[in-house]
Amino acid sequence: MLPQNRLRELDFLRGIAIILVVFRHKEVIHFIQVMGWIGVDLFFVLSGFLVSGLLFKEYKKYGSIDAKLFLIRRGFKIYPVFYLTYILYIIPRIILNKPDLKYIIFDLTFTQNYFLGWGYAYAQSWSLAVEEHFYFGLALFLWLIFNKKIFQFKVVENGISKFEVFLIFILITVLILRVISNIQFPDEKVRNTTMSHLRMDSLLFGVLISYWYYFRIDKLTFFYLSNKFKLLTLSFLMLLFTPFIDQLDSFFVKTIGFTIIYLSFGILLIHFLIDKNINNQLDNLFSIKLVNFISKIGVCSYSIYIIHTLVIFAVKFLPINNKIITFILVFVISIYTGFLITSKVENYFLDLRDKYYPKRL
């Protein structure tokens, strides 16, 4: 029977993802700072898996999905923390210089990754735009399939289904678009890194894994366990380049590199899903307390992601030149503040969501 509650091991992966992001934005160890960008890609794969899983479970129970309810519930999860925290980000711009209203609108409408590349008030908000576009696109796509029956959703035991063919076609198409965009517009380094149609494949690979997990779990388990060592070795090897190549200036990373990364993290995700001893393995490798702490960081990863660059900005004003001390300050304050925001803000609105817009399941 598939698990219904939070998976500690997946929260651990999210914790690792946000830790990598913090290392990326606040350098203390150079090679980790160089590779820290992959934390966002890990978030994308996990998000694609987890969010599509909500809709797949709903379909399995009801034979349809409530796309409107899904988007409302995602809105309660994302928007309150984003918009309330955005006020904190825009205050320094008001104090230091006159803010650009047009750019603020781009941020607030999650279109900054197309109009600006990075976010305006804080750069990393571009990834939130990618996720928002994914939520709406996924809800529409699955609503058309499950509710409007634009083509028959049929799980094929031996072979490949139309659903899988379509997802694989999109994955290949996004890669081709990345190659074309980087060749035709080489000076658009940022947009070639942030535009949704060039980054959506990481999320969609998570959707494909979710499909296998919820509809073809026996096949997935058999294939993975039969090739476990080979797949884990391949996953490790595909990550080896990341400490040595920075993404923004690399044609390789911005084309096939992103594909290699989501394939690597997809294998890792499958390992975490299939291996029944994964929690014991993590505990033996890191200790129970450390795994629990990183998993808690994973639970609060959204709030930490939102707030950590504001913390970095604030710490710059302290008369401290030691980068180890400043990193520790950034890390501790970001984690603590993220915990606080999750507890006091995010959970408050999630309670409202569950009261007024309860899930169907």
C-alpha cells in the first residue's frame, strides 16, 4: 500500500536541496558554492513528483480531479508566505532607491523569469515562477486527460502508454528548445537559465516518476532492484561535473547538463522511494538526530528558501569579515526564521485552507 503521510526520507532530500541553495548564495566552501545551483533542480524533481502525486491519488480514488480546488489549495501554500515576505524585500529598495513599479508587478505576477530573468526584489524568485507555471499547466493537462478525456488514460502493463509517450516527447522537446535558445540567443544567459519552457523538464520528469510510482509500482520496483547498483553508480557519475562548472556561463550545463542533473536526481528519488531500508541507511550514515534535523529543514524548506537571501543581505551590514562566521550566521538565522515562518504563517494559512477548502481525499 502506498504511503499517505509525509515521507521523512523525501523531507531529508528537500533539506539537502535547501542547504545546497544556501551554500550557493553564501560562499564558504568554493566547490560547494559552485555546485549549489543543483539544489533548485533537486527541488524541481521532488516538486514534480509530489505535486502530481496529489492529483494521481485523487484520480485513482474518484476517477477525476478537481483542478480548481487543487490550484486554490496550492495558492494557500505558496502565496501568503511569498507576498508577506515580499514586503520585507521591497523595503530596502524603497529606502536605498526608488523601486520600479513595473518590475514589482513582474515579481508579483510570477512573470519575472521572462521579463527580467532573475527576480527583481530577490533574484531566486525566478524558480517560484517556474513552479507556478508548472502548477497551472499540470492542472490543466491532467484535467483535460482525466475529466475531458482528450485521449484515453490507460496504464499499459507491457509496453509504454500514451501518457508516457507524451511526457517523454515534452522532455525531449524542452531539451531541443534549450539547445536552440542557447545557440540563437547566447547573450541571454540568465533567461536561458530561468525561462519556464526551458526548465520545465525537471518538474515533468518528477511527474513521470510519480506516474510510475502510482500506476506501475511493481514494474518500477522490479526494474530498479534489478539494476540498483548500475543506476546508483550512473546517478553519482552524472553529478561529478557539478563542483567544477558554473551553470551561467556553460553551454553544456544550460543544455544537456540540466537533463543530466534531473536524470541523476530522478534515479536518487526512485532509490529513496523503493528502498525500504532507506531511513535506516540514512540514520547509520549521518545519525538519527542529524537526519531528523535535516528532514525538519526540508519540511520548512519553502520558507527558508524565501527568506535566506534577505538574511544574507542583512548580515552584510554587520562588521564581520570572516566568511565562516558570516556563513554560520546566515545559515542559523535562515533556518530559525524559516522554522518560525512555517510555524506561524504557513501553517496558519494551511489551517484556513483545510477549513474552507478541504481536500477530496
